[in-house]
Amino acid sequence: MKFLPLLALAALGLTAAARADDGYDLWLRYHPLEKPLAARYAPAATEVVSAAHSATADVTRAELVKGLSGLLAKKVAVGESVHQAGAVLFGTPENSATIKNLNLPLGQLGPEGYLIRSAVVGGKKLTVIAGNSDVGVLYGAYRFLKLIQTHEAIDKLDIASAPKVKLRLLNHWDNLDATIERGYAGSSIFKWWELPEHVSPRMVDYARANASIGINGTVLINVNASSLVLTQEYLQKAAALADTFRPYGIKVYLVARFSAPIEIGGLKTADPLDPQVREWWKHKADEIYHYIPDFGGFLIKANSEGQPGPGDYGRTHAEGANMFAEALAPHGGVVMWRAFVYSHEVPDDRIKQAYNEFKPLDGKFLPNVILQVKNGPLDFQPREPFSALFGATPATNTGLEVQITKEYLGFNTHLVYLGTMWQELLGSDTFAKGPGSTVAKVIDGSMFGYKQTMMAGVSNIGSDRNWSGSIFDQANWYAFGRLAWDPEAKADVIASDWVKQTFTSNPAFLKPVTALMMGSRETAVDYMTPLGLAHQMGTSGHYGPGPWVDSAGRADWNPVYYNRADKSGIGFERGPSGSNAVAQYFPPLSTIWAKPETTPENLLLWFHHVPWNYAMKSGRPLWDELVGRYDQGVANVDAMAAEWLNLKPYVDDERFALTADYLTIQKRDARLWRDASIAYFQSVSGLPLPAGVKKPPHSLGFYEQLEWPYAPGQGAPGRKIKPPPVEVAQ
Amino acid sequence: MKFLPLLALAALGLTAAARADDGYDLWLRYHPLEKPLAARYAPAATEVVSAAHSATADVTRAELVKGLSGLLAKKVAVGESVHQAGAVLFGTPENSATIKNLNLPLGQLGPEGYLIRSAVVGGKKLTVIAGNSDVGVLYGAYRFLKLIQTHEAIDKLDIASAPKVKLRLLNHWDNLDATIERGYAGSSIFKWWELPEHVSPRMVDYARANASIGINGTVLINVNASSLVLTQEYLQKAAALADTFRPYGIKVYLVARFSAPIEIGGLKTADPLDPQVREWWKHKADEIYHYIPDFGGFLIKANSEGQPGPGDYGRTHAEGANMFAEALAPHGGVVMWRAFVYSHEVPDDRIKQAYNEFKPLDGKFLPNVILQVKNGPLDFQPREPFSALFGATPATNTGLEVQITKEYLGFNTHLVYLGTMWQELLGSDTFAKGPGSTVAKVIDGSMFGYKQTMMAGVSNIGSDRNWSGSIFDQANWYAFGRLAWDPEAKADVIASDWVKQTFTSNPAFLKPVTALMMGSRETAVDYMTPLGLAHQMGTSGHYGPGPWVDSAGRADWNPVYYNRADKSGIGFERGPSGSNAVAQYFPPLSTIWAKPETTPENLLLWFHHVPWNYAMKSGRPLWDELVGRYDQGVANVDAMAAEWLNLKPYVDDERFALTADYLTIQKRDARLWRDASIAYFQSVSGLPLPAGVKKPPHSLGFYEQLEWPYAPGQGAPGRKIKPPPVEVAQ
């Protein structure tokens, strides 16, 4: 007689454990620690104490109880005052006399910071989590739980932390029909159809996850959204979400479509200098704040990719943005104005356009306007230099937009950790005020004393059970939150924390997985767009390779526009002999990047058109180096996949299999990128493959025919708009 | 000091219980029985015994262990031979000597039936689950578990059951881009993008749920699907699903687009009499069976709503269908040919068309063709008479298509149990061979000795955690399976079983909820389309009311086409003085339905145009009766919602809240239907409202302006097709 203990256990209600491994719990797993560890922590977490009873204090209490009870596998008591040693006391000086009497140095923490300190009160050792607001305390509670999740000591704590960036936002590109533009994790988690009557319990878990990493705002819909979201019906729906998110310190923002006064207001114009239009927006703002008293503000994409904007009326971006700013200012709202614009006419070099449009407007925006600038001057490529706008607008609040969803980085099926990419960006020196003028210091406001600071990430969240479409894409959501809180945080520390919270602290797993994550972005760059190439993706869906594509609607949508490969060489000349985009940067970058010899090789083809036999630092000619990088990318993905297979003993079956299967897809795709790219560039260069290099298995014609007609993420934002009904006399 | 025991328990890993209440487990919950019950069953389920080790036997064993261990909250042993009293022995005479020696009456069970019998073997009392095939045994295992779930006695069992219908299929209207036409439960559960490399674990739970109710086939994609699904790439993806479903007795079917030989075959025609076309389909069938050896066959929508078909080449439906049948026959596959056709020209009465087209073709189809007929002659309305084709095609295998997803019945947000609707249909007497010639007897083949029998349900399954978009919509999936197994099963028994398996057997909950379900369809008919009205939904999404709509692309898409309301009266005259559709039915129906006086009032306006003052059986004039029905519908929904609130103590919070919130939406919508319909029909009839009836709160103009631009379920099936790449000489 044999037993099937695992199956039987599963049937006994412990399927919980198996099912939890679908990744739904993200980094907030709170699974029981091993017994010796739990025994070590238990005396320092005997009870959760607070006399506060605001909505935020209530969720803080619930999270501490849930987390501690889970991690320590015991019931944790709850009370209003300290009854025993090992209490975890949370609160503000306003709602806790004990905390007030401790005279903690809360002055420097601002409204959202926290302090965690070991203290002795009335002879009892306890841990105090304090802040100037309930939300600051909530952030502290998540930090305290993380200390235990990551096996840090908690007996002599003295931690103070405050966010360096004021607005830390997710930008959802979710449409009202629940499709998501560039979404690879299912459909939208926001179920507009059933709001406001039903708010899914998932909305609470969404808020918990965001609060746990310091995200304090969410733009619910696509920058290309319909005006319908500003109608009364949809405002009531948005209000139901705002009510749910509020206890977690998360504000709701909406997208304002520039033409809304025409589409839903019945006006004949949307001219920002028209008094009726300005009045309409003021009333609209009043209406929004009626439903959502702490509404965050508007995100606006204007005069970009076909969206309407002030340019339609001969007005500047500043005139457009300021109209919204005036409407929101009385309520404390902000306007985030996207700098991702490029005109109807194709300029000599598209990447220069945002700078050319916005630099002259510096100082012309109202104080509650934030210019929202993408990390690079093009469009979320695997590698770009930082946007020249960073540092160039000292008199305009300038915020950063990064893309968490991997539109150009293999969707959810490629394992690419973006922490390193963002660290590279934030650590880049703009030299705006001499050495040390990093993008991080622009963004956090310290460089120019911005009134508003902001970092936004285009969400990778969807209805998939694991939220992000893959387990490792959860790390990018996590890393975004951590870097928005502290733009100088380190990608390897963040990766390591995430692995510990999400999987295990066992070094046999932690070390190789952290290493795998840290190398993954460079690997993707190698097999997709090495040496400074960019935008080489096929136009249908941005998934597979398409370096040959020259037929897209406008010149600067074509990969050939960016690679400029011809018989003489490859790359886009942006030095003084070319578009001179380098001149948009501060010296010495404008000089260093002006010449191929001084340009870093990982940006070489971004800034320069160089001959195929250009001598690289390795001693190899460019052609050999390029081919070598593709091969290196493929080899690295193979190594990642092999490494993951070794780690099976440390992972539950479901997350193991998902990741292993996706790495199989990534291996296939890396080869395809390598083969197709080499086939095309060889057809242009006419050069033989370097010795020992494998010939692509198919002809160029084969690769050119590939399509991905059902690639995800192509949700369409638009629908015909008809004004909502108005009552007609009976 | 107070405790929060619930929260603490939740944190202690028992969040399982809370989370399970998201409805994911459907009717396969296996939560522990109350102790006295468990004690009663435990002696009769001590071990699970079988020497069989096929893939199907393995999943049978796993399900019994999971189910029994869960229900009885104990480890259930597993073995190859009986070791103790109370064993549950499963198998076939081929793989179990014990079962063979019992000489069970398996002869009448066919390949999928099962027998469950209490027996004594070697002095030990045991339960035998036997069948002629492993899949039959699997069905028996689910039945055995249901006995315990529903608290039936299991000590003296002698149950034999075999399906009356051979092919019991789900039709998914899922598109390759993961949208679902008429889907209200999220996006598709089939993730084509990541197949075949990754098969989601959810696919196993999908197969389990279907097998548990006897469903044995699934059409993976939309009847309006792209030909791309027939390319090698997609066949490999479909094969990965087929491999996953196979152990559960579920075959995969695909949609064949008639024009595929042109679109992906490079031919110039799709003429079914063209030898090249016939050859192409034969090769395609061979290719499919190479990847999926037990492929079920094709579902085809031809010459309907713009789809290509044999009519494009002057050929008949039979000539079209037989071409596919010949290609599939050598492999044992079937063709399901949809009878839902209506021509480009608008006929005098659209509902007559399917009969007119297919009746003359009776006997002209090959034996492996099944004509797939929708329940009614129109299109899945809240109430229609049965289609006149049932009984009219004795020489053509005729199968039934019902719609599980509630396209015309309030989507997922209205609680409407469809078991009663299908029972009404299946119990309808066609009189084809005199009294007793029910639709059920046509469908199960007993009336005409069909070679193939089939019942298909358009799936309501999506990526939502609860699968069907609401908890109560799970009951419709369940009821479909039960009725496909036995078309004479009773809707109230099915509802009661479902409630017991899904919620509880507690009569305080079971009785009111079963009653609520049993009345729910009639309630929806009352507030949407009472007295035989049909197709009164607004054209944008089929959600809200639109009895005034007269502007749709063709006359017979318009509600006014169907209600024919004018100053003189309301209803579509289909008696001899009208379209004479009644003549398509056998006598005496053709006579009974020919006159208003003998037509049942619930079909009155379907068959007759009658004056507003027509005297109803109640004594009220038609106008008063019509208004009264709308009011009754609203009152019934209010009562349903109130009843549900009373039941809070018996339901977990999550399923309670979801259902309560949706009933709130249904209350709102029922009023809207009532108000808008009364406002419109009053504008036509010019009559005052009956005494005491509430005036609609808005003018007709208000209702006419309502739109639902983002109503779900409008996924678009089509994408531009480009043939897949072929190798070009290097």
C-alpha cells in the first residue's frame, strides 16, 4: 500500500500553498519563516499596538497583523496600548502619547516619511513605527515587515526614510474596454463596466502592493484615452476606485483629452485661450473634485501621435498646460504634460524634437505643471542615452516617465530586469551644473528646487493571476517603486530584496538569481539592438526583429530610419556632421559624444554612422563585433535558461515551470533576433560572416515575411464618442 | 486587549479559505464536511484502489484522492488492490480482475457510461466504480464525489448512467487575440501567444470542470475565426491544449474558415467542387491529425453574417459540408455545419430562412455531418419557440446549439439561470412523429436514429477568477453539461445539485436560492421582452433596451422589425395572414399557433400582431398586461435582491458581495428596461398608463440617447491575414 502524501495534503485544504504559488501574492507573501528564525523574531513582535482608528491606521494594523501572524505562524495580539515587551507600536505624535513623549526626530521626514526605532518604554522593550502622517506610518509598517521577510535583525533599529520624489505614479495604458495598450498580462484590472456598484477585492490587493513600495498615485487610463472618462458616469466609477485606494495613500489621476470640450461639452472649439473652453475645464475640475475630493490631477498627451492639442489652435504647449493648471490649482491638483511629442512633418532627426519644442518654453509653465519626459529621447528602447531635456529646464518642474511594461523588451515572455536600466539612467550625469548633475538629482528636485517632483512608470499590471504576466516582471514593478522613493537606490540591492521577499533568502538561490537578473538587460540589448542600435523591432506589435522595415506610415517609424545601414557602414550620425543632436547636451558630453572615438561603444551607433570595418576597442572590426554581440546575447540567454533549471529545488512547481517555459521562448526569440538581424545587415554590408560564426538557418526573405498578427498589447483606445444624454422636456 | 482572530487566522495560511471564495473552485470545492457527516462517510471511503495506470486512470485516482481527502478531512490511502473495507475500487473489466469477476451489467453503458455499485468482495464491503473505458470510469468518479458533496447515502449504491448525446461540446467564441465575442468574464483562457511552450495550469482545471459534468469536446475558437488557426504554427499550439485535455476525455475541435484555401493555401478559389480545393482540405486534415491524432472535427459558419461559404460559388450547404466531411472521414472526424444563416437579401421574415434553406437539403449530407441548429429560429432571445428545423430533418444528423454566455440576457451582471429555458426547449413537443416527439428526442437521436448526436453550448468562460463572470453564471455552464448528458434532466434538480456543490446543502439557503434561480429567467423575460417580444436590445452591445431602434445596417437587425408596434397594435404576424412561419411547424402546432386565441400568451407577440386592447386571459387589455409584465419583472428583481441579502449568514463575504452588487446592477437595469420600453410603446400606442402605474422618470428622448460604448463582449475576430512564410532559396 503506498501513499500519495502530497496530493492528500493538497486536498486537505493546503492547496492554499500550491495555489499561492501562482504569484498572486507578489512580494507580500508572509509565508511562515523556518522555526529557528521565527523563534528569533517572535519576542520582538508580540503585539500590534495603536490607538489610531483612521482608515489608514486600520489598514496598517491589518497589514502588520497579517504579516507578523503569517511570518511567525502565531496569533499576534492587537491592542490600543502596550501590554507586553516586544510590542510593535505604530502611530503619529498626534494619535499616540507614547510616540509624542519619545520626542522622535520626525521633523526631517516630511509628510510621507517614517522612523522605525527600538525603544524602551515603561521598562518594556518595543519597536516604534512613527511618522508625521498615517500614510508615513503605513510605509514604515511595510518596511518593518520587509526587515523580517529579508531576515534582517530587528532588535536595535534606528531607520529613517522619506521619499525623495513627491509624486510616485503608475501610468496605466488601460482602455475603457479593458484592453491595454502595450499590456502583456491579460486585460485591465479596472472593470469599468461594473463600477461603481461593484469594486473587486483585487483593488485592495493592488493598493496594498503599491503602498508597500511607496507608490502614491495611479493614472487609471491610457494617455490616448477617450473623453468619456470625464463624463459624470465615469467620474462616479473613478470615485469608487479612489475611495478604495485612499486608505493606502494612493490618489487617482485621470487623462484629460484636449478635445473633450468639443466631444462631451458640446463646444465648437478646444482653444485653450477661449474663455468658454477655460470655463468648461474649471467646471469640469469642480465636478471631479465633487466626486473625488483628493483627486490628483491630469495627465495629458497633446499634439503627439495624432492626439489633439494646443498646436491645433496655434497655441503653445505652455498655453495648453496652463489652462488645465488654472482649473486644478484651487483644488491642489497637478498637470502632467507629456513631452513625448513629434510633429506631423518628419524632422531631420526625430529625437531632437522634444528638446526643440520644450526648451524654449522653460519658465512659461505654472507651478502646478510638471513636464513628463521619457527616459530617453526616442521611445523606451533597450538602450538610449538620457533625454537631453533632463537638466535643460531649470525653471520647469520636470518629471521622469519610464516604461515598466516591456513594449520593446520582449513583452512578458523575456526575462529582463529593468532596475539596471533605470539605475544607468538615473546615475547619468547631465553636467547641467557641472559634474554630479545626475538625472536623479534633476528628478528629485534637488538640482533646481522644483516645486513638484514626479516619477511615473507605465504599468505592466493586468488581470493575469500573477499581475505582471511573468513572475520576474513583478520585479520591475517593485524596482520602479523603490527607485521612485529613492532614485539613488541600487539595482542589485533592490533585486536581492525582491528575490528574498518573493522567493527565498537561501543563498543557493538568491545569489545566482540576483546575478541572472542583473545581467539580463544587457543580454537583451545584445540580442536585440547592440552597440547603440534602436527601434529595430517589426512594426506589427514591437515584438520580433524588423531591421529591414522601410514601409511604415512615416519615415521615423521605420527601423531603417534608425539603423541607417548601407554599404558604407551603419548608425545614425548625430555629431556635428550629422543631425548634431549631441549639441542638445551639456559639455563635456556634447564634445565626448560628438566623435566616434570618444563615444562609449554601447551608444556608438546611436550617435554615429561608422564604417563596417571601424576598429573597436576589442580590436575587432565593427562588423565582427556586431555579429559577436548577437551571438553573445544568444549564449547569455542559453546560460540563463540553464541556470534556472538548476534552481528547481528552491522554487514551487508553478512559478518554476512558468519561468522555465518563458526562458524557452526567450531562447527561441533571441536566436530569431540574432539570425534575422545578421541576415539583414549582411545583405547590406556584403561582408562574409566572421570565422566560426553560424550562418542564419533561413534566407533573409524568410525573416522578412514573419508577422505576429496576434501579438498582445495592441488594444485600441478609441471608440466613437457621443455626448451623454441630457433630459428632454417631457 | 482585544484579538482579531479572523484576520490572524487568515494570516496563518488559512487565507486559503477566504481566497477559495473567489469562486475559482466552481462546484468542485471539496471543502471538509461537518464532522458528523464526515464520520458517516469515512468508513465507506477508506482507500482508493485501482491497478490501472493510463493517463485517464491517473487523473481519476488524483481526483478521488483530492475529493475524498478534502471532504473527509483525512488522508485517503491509495493502492493497487483492496486492503480494507470501505475501499473505492475503480476500473474496467480489462484493467481490474475484481471488476471483471463481478460480471457487472456494463453492456448497456456504451463507451462513456459508468456504473457505481456497493459490493462485497472477499468479505470486504466496497464501492465499485466501473465502466467500459477509463473515461467512463472518470465520469463515475465525479458522480461518486457528487454523492458525498450533496450528502446522498452511499452505502447501498446501484447507479448506472450513460450519456444520451454523443458529442457534448463547448463552443468558445474566443479570438486569437484573446478577446471574446460575447464574452463577459474577462479575456480568453486560451493564451495562444505563449503556446505551445507554456500551457497554463488553468487548462487542467478547465478540463476537470468540464469532465465533471460530462463535456467531452471543445471548439477552441470563434465561429468567425481567422484561417490562421489552421496554419502549422497554430496547429502546434492547439495540439498542446489537446494533449492537456486528452486524459479528461475532452477532444479539441477547430473552426474551418471556408476561404482558408485562398487565405493560407494560396489557391485562387475555395469552390467546394474544385478538385484542388478538395485536395487542399484533405491535406489539411492529414496535417491536423498528424499533430492531434484524436482531433474532433470542424465547426463551420458559412454564408452567414458575411462569412464566406459554398453559396459564393453557387454550391449548396450540403456540397460545402460534404467536402469537409470527406476530408475528415478517414480520421473519424465530424463536421458541424451551422444552420444560423440568413441571406444578403432581407426576406419577408428572417426566422423562416434556416428552415427554408436546410429542409430541402435533408438527406443530402454525409453521415459525419451534423447540422448545428440554434435553439430558436432567431438568435438566443430570452424566449423564442423552438426552431422549426427540429423534427424537420429526419435524414440529417441534427444537433442543438444553445448560448451559455448571456448575450441577450444581461451579460454576467444579471442573475438568470438558463436551466429552465433549456428544459422548456428540450421538453417542447415538435409533433414530428405525433405527440411526444420532443426536441430532446430529436437531439438524442432516438427519434430518427441519427448516426451522430450533438449538443453545443456557447461558452461563458473567461479569464476572470470565477471563470464565468459571476458566481451564478457558473450554474449555466454546469446545467449545460448536465442537460447535454441527459436532455430530459430536470432544471430544478440540476439547480439544487449545483447549489449544494457550490455553496451548501443547508435548507435555509438551498431552498430559497433554488427558487430564486428557477424563477429568474421568467423574470428577465418580463422586464426585457414579455409576451413573446424578441430582439428589443439596443444594437450597441445587446445590453440595454432599444425598442425604438430602426437604423441598423439591415432591416432585420432592428428591434422595430421584430416588435412591429404601431398605432393599431404590436407583434409580428406569422400566421397565415402574415409571414405564415407557423406553417413550418408540424400540426397541430401549425394550427394552434396560427391564431392569437390558441397561441400561448408567452409567445403571443412572436406569432401575432394584435391590437393594444386585445383581451388577455387575465381580463386585462394587452396594453395593461404588457405594462404589468414589465412592472412584475422589476418587482421580481427587487425580491431576488432582498432575498439574497437575507442569506448573508450562509455565504462567504466575497461571493456574497459580488452577487449582492450585481443584483444592485440588475435592479437598476430592470427599471431601465421597464421605463424605456413603456416610454417607447406608449409613444406608439398613444394610450394612457393603466391606473396606478408609475410614469417613466425620463422622457423617451432621454432613453433613446443612451449608449453603452464600452459594453464588453465586442471583441473583433478578424485581422488581416498574410500567408505564413515559406522558405526562399538562400
